[in-house]
Amino acid sequence: MFMGPIPLFHIASSRIQLLVTLALLGFFVPMGATPILLILFDVYKMKHDGQLPNYAKNTLVSFYCASFPFGAFLGVTIAGIAADYVWFEWSTGILGLIFMVQSLATWIFCILIYHKKQSFKEERVPLLVD
């Protein structure tokens, strides 16, 4: 949201502000993307009684790795189409808004997975046999 001069907030931008914002985005985005593969493995295990066969690992890793080039293609394509209709000021504001919505959705998803995982652990407590 602070990358460009957003007309809605009347925030003027400077070169230092732009560099700091891009550096923070470059720092925080990979931190959010790193645990996704482990979360995918955990979700698969929860749905399939704790089993994670090799074909499932390979498929999940393939989808995970394919998401980055697909996102790069999709982002550039949308930016190319939007460049004719949206000014730079609004496009940076929209980019910041999308990033904040994505961050919020990721937090909610991780919290839901955490609670589901906790309930899954409680259900699978072994019974004592006499």
C-alpha cells in the first residue's frame, strides 16, 4: 500500500519508501510461502489416516513447484491487461490490497489447519488394552 502514491490515501511516495517497501515484500513473501508444502503434507495425512505415500509426495511437490511459474505468468498477464485501464498509483494500491488479503487468508487457513490437526490428534489417542 505504501509503494506508490495512492490517490485514496493521499500519501506521497519517495524513492527510499519504495525501496524499503520492496525489500520488506521480498523478505516477508518467502516467509509465508515456505511452510505451505509442509501444510499440504499434513492436510493429506489428516485426510488419509496418517499415510503419505510417495506418489502423493511427488504430486504435492509438483503442484507446489508449478505454482510459482504459473503465478509469474498470471501476474504479468493481468498487469499487461490492467496497464491500459489502471494508473500506476491505483495498481500499486491494488497490489498492496491483494497482498494484505492473501496474508489474512493464509493466517485464517493456517489457524483452521492447526485446529483441525489438534482435533485429529485428540481423536487418534490409542486406547489402553487390559
